[in-house]
Amino acid sequence: MDKIYGKIRAAIDKYDMIPENANVAVGVSGGKDSLVLLYCLAKISQYHPRKFTVTAINSVGGKTTETYVYYIKDENDKIEGLF
């Protein structure tokens, strides 16, 4: 996952994608790609020099960003095996 974190962090910095105090909305379908993006952005938001928050958006409702992040932590071995 470190490689993915690095690529996302590099893109954020290179293209100045996230301004200070932004709220980044991530469309979450429940698939691997959107869950990994949500997880990585949530982790990056904890240490990035620009402070920002991350919010999961889905059409089903009822699940928060924290719910998805904890789900991914529980499924971490499966996700780590993807990369």
C-alpha cells in the first residue's frame, strides 16, 4: 500500500489538488478501487501538511467514512494482497 499512498500523495502535491481545509468527497460504490482510494485519502489526511477531511458518498446511505475505513482495516489482508 505504500506505493499507492506515494502515488496519490505525489499527485495531490504536484497538481495542487486539495486546498487547505477542504472536504474531499469520495464516491464509494463498494468496489475495490473506490474503497482503496477512500482508505488512502483518509490516511493521508492524517499527516498531510494541508489539513483536509474526507467524506464517503454513496447512493445507498447509512455508512460513514469511518464505517468504510474500519471495514477496510478489517479486510486489510485482502487489500494488501491486491498490490
